[in-house]
Amino acid sequence: MREETTPRGVLEHWTPEEVAVAMSAGEIVLVDVRTPQEYMFEHIEGALLMPMAFFTPAGLPVDGSKRVVLHCGSGIRSARMATALFEAGAQRVAHMEGGFGAWKSAKLPFIGTDMATGAPKRSGG
């Protein structure tokens, strides 16, 4: 994980591989800030959906036991939502660098859509 000190706080940039390991260990909550349509088409199994358009920092599942890591398609929207978290008072925020595109490039598993049937199917990995 790479850390960046910003005027608002520390922004953590997690790699997809770091996110996968931490998810497997039950150490983080992954929050997808993409649109519901993007999520329905393909998403990381276990990720929670909180679309950028409806992003509410107070609604995040934060109880102190697990780190929240944001992700989107490329890393741009999750970085924007990190700013929203800083504005809400967070001192340290995490997002997945490169987003879902980087996750797929790393050949990590995800839930996609079977184009022949429209049913969900496991892909990658």
C-alpha cells in the first residue's frame, strides 16, 4: 500500500492484490462506488454497493473493526469519494488504485454476466 499525505489527511492507495488478500482474511470492507448498472454487469464478490451519486459517508459500515476500502472502475471516482470522506472528518481513507479495471487486469476473480443467459457467473481468477 502506498500512502499519500494530503492537506485533508492520509490517502491510502491499495493494489488489487492487497485488496484481495485483505478481503480473504476478512480485514476490510470493500465499497464499490460505481453505478448500479455497472455493479449488476460485473463486480467483485463481497463488495458492497454505494454509488457515487448517492454516496453518504455516514452510511458506510464503519465500526472500527474493519478498514473500508473504496473502489470504482478506474480509481477516479473512488478518489473523489475519498475526498468526501475527508470532508466528513475522516483522517485516513483507502481506495483501490486502478479500480475494477486493474482488478481484472490482475486476473482476480469477479462476478460477471453470462451474455447468453443473463445469469451471473464467476469469472477471472
